[in-house]
Amino acid sequence: MDRYQPDPRDQDAEPGAANAQREASRDSLLLAATLRVGGKETHVRVRNLSAGGLMAEYPGSVELGQAVSIDVRGIGWVDGRVAWATDGRVGIAFSAPVDPKLARKPVNSNKPRGEQGWLHVYPAAVPPRMKR
């Protein structure tokens, strides 16, 4: 769930408008990414992602409309522009839509299927007072 209050200006939008669609399609998550601003790369944390853009934690300064690129796991490098920036966060509007579901897919290893390691879960030891 998004911890930030909705923008009251969004309530004035007509049904089917971009703002209404933006609210419905945003996916909250926590994902490491690399942001390229002015030729310099820095690590950021993506807090929400949609087909049209994202919000990331970025303590640096940026200008509205500034061209940026971001490398999101599962999606790759995406070009965009700074839509807003405030209090250590930045909103980026993508130049072209992406599939946000790709960021949630597990990262594959290059090993053949039979050679991949598997996570084994063993039952925890039962305390003596719980045994019957």
C-alpha cells in the first residue's frame, strides 16, 4: 500500500484520465536500481513502478524535465524525464511504456535446469515442552 496521501488535484480529473489510470496501475515495491543523471550513475531504491514511470529514493538534486536513464532489474535501461522531485524522492516518467511485471520475475541463473541449486526448507526443531 502506498503510504503517501493521494494528490487532491487528482480528484478533479475526469474518469479515464491519465491521473485516474496512474493511481490504479501503480505497483508498490522495493527494488534496487541504477540511475544515470547527467552521465553519472548512482544506486537508488525504487519504491513504486508502473508502465509509465516510477518513484525512487534519490537524495541528489535534479531539475524538472531533466533527461535520465534507469536500469531496473528484469526490464533493463529505460529512458525518461524527471516529472517531480521532493524530500529525497524523484518521480520519473518513462519515454516509452514498460511491463512492470518483468521487475517482479525471479532473476535466472545461466546454469542448466538440472544444475541449479534448490532451497531446501527443513522443519524447525520442536521445543521439548511442545512434544507429545
